[in-house]
Amino acid sequence: MSELAIETRGLRKEFRGARGRRHLAVEDLDLQVPYGGVHGFLGPNGSGKTTTIRLLLGLARASAGEMRLLGEPVPRALPQVIGRVGAVVEQPRFLPGFTGERNLALLARAAGLPEQRVGESIERVGLAGREGDRYRTYSLGMKQRLAIAATLLKKPDLLILDEPTNGLDPGGIRDIRGMIRDLGRSGVTVLLSSHLLAEVQQVCDSVSIIGQGRLLSSGRVGDLVGREPGAAVRVGVSDPAAAQPLLEQAGWRVERLGDGLRVVGAPDPADISRVLGEQSIWVRALTAEQTDLESVFLELTDRDRQKGGR
């Protein structure tokens, strides 16, 4: 069995706009989503995330490239594999006058699924106690939970969520994020498409970052945001004016920050202490700057733009 829940190779989607002008929504995208946990699909609005998801689900036709879901080639084998895939790409249509429970019961009956799965799905998304309320009375967050519950009726191995917290208030965002984490821990592979960097960093185990339809980076979140050799270090030192030229002579970039310095390029913070200590300048504090996903993302997109990206 393939080790990847989702895989694309050279995926490309081209649209023809006004006056026949070409627009590449997805450009030679190589996407790899491992089994298990939550994988973030991160990029700004308009970067090609939703288009890629629609291609994977057979809702749009690719211009070129190959795709696999759960090891099966799609769209050719989509009828064989779609029963193991749940997706919330657009707001599903529920009957507003029916309760949440009855809406799910109708969906289960139409799909030939056991009725007990309705209660299981309601429990799993945290709607227990509100399943008897009419859909029209649900908050936006509750509606999103019911949409996810509908996809869980068939007990999918892969769950694809496209911007699931859009439009929610802070409480709703927190609840949906917690539910997504729980689903990933339960054994479901979750692909979470989002433009919110903080959301991906808080929820996801691994991430693929795209920009302008192209893959910019991919890997475990902890690896992407971990401190790399040469990252910035803030230095508290007894004599910043004397310390700065010594550190610059060592080949590092140095900025003055109030009573301290910011040093970029030192392979190890201990090297800073050694260089200064040899000249009897003593370090009071060394603090490695914590990289977050936002800084990684901005660096990647800036680099892509400088290289002449579309």
C-alpha cells in the first residue's frame, strides 16, 4: 500500500480568461500527504488550494499531471475510492426546518449506511445535546460541525476540509480546531486547507506551503519552524559598541538593538560567546529568536517573488 494518502505529480490546471488570456491556477504541483494526523495545505487566498482540492475530488478536470487518493489513481478510480473520502469544500445544503439529527438520518438512509452512525457522528463533532434543534437555529460553527458530521457518516479514512473556520467567531474557531486535532489523533488523515498561518501551526502535524499554484515547501511543522543554524540570536552584552565590529569580523550580520545586538549567521550561539570572551567582552544573555510559520511563509514567498514568480 502507498505510504501517502494524497499524492500529485506535475499537477496543472489552466483556465482561459477574457480574450483567451491564460491563467495557471495550479502549476506543476507535487503534493505529498502522509497517512495519519493533520496535514496543512497552506497558502494565501487565490494560491490554488481550492482548485487543487476540486481536482482531487473530480469536481474539475486537470490540464496535466497525475493524482492519487489513498493509493488509487484519480479521477479514473474515483468511484472505487470515494467511499473512503469525506470532504467539506462548500457549505452543504441541509433542510432548515429539520433537526440536525434528522438531516443526518436522511443522508445515512440515502447512502445505505447504518442508522447508529448518526449518533456516533453527532457525538464525535460535539453536537450532542443540540441534535434535536432545527438546523435554521444553528450558529455558523454548529452548521460547520454538522457538515463535518455528515462526512463522518461513512467513516472515511481521509477527510478534506477547505477553510473550515472561515467566518466563525473566536469561540467557534477554537472548537473546530480542537475537533480537527481530535480527528487526526483518532486515525483519520485530515487535509486542512487554510490561509491562516496560526491555525496551521496550532493544529497540523505536517504542512505543504504553496504560492501562485506552486509548491514552495513541505515537511513536518516542527521541522519548518525549528531553529536552523545561522538563525537570528539576540545578544545582551556589556559593551555593544565594542562587540559589534568583532562579530562582524567573524562574518556575521549584526544589528544594534537598544542596549544589545541581533546577530544573524552564527552557526551556534556559543560561537558568539567565544568570539567576545576572547576579547574580554562578556555576554549577559543569548536568546535564539523563535521562528514561526508566518516568518517561514513570508521568507518562502518573498524568495519565490525575487526569483521571478508569476
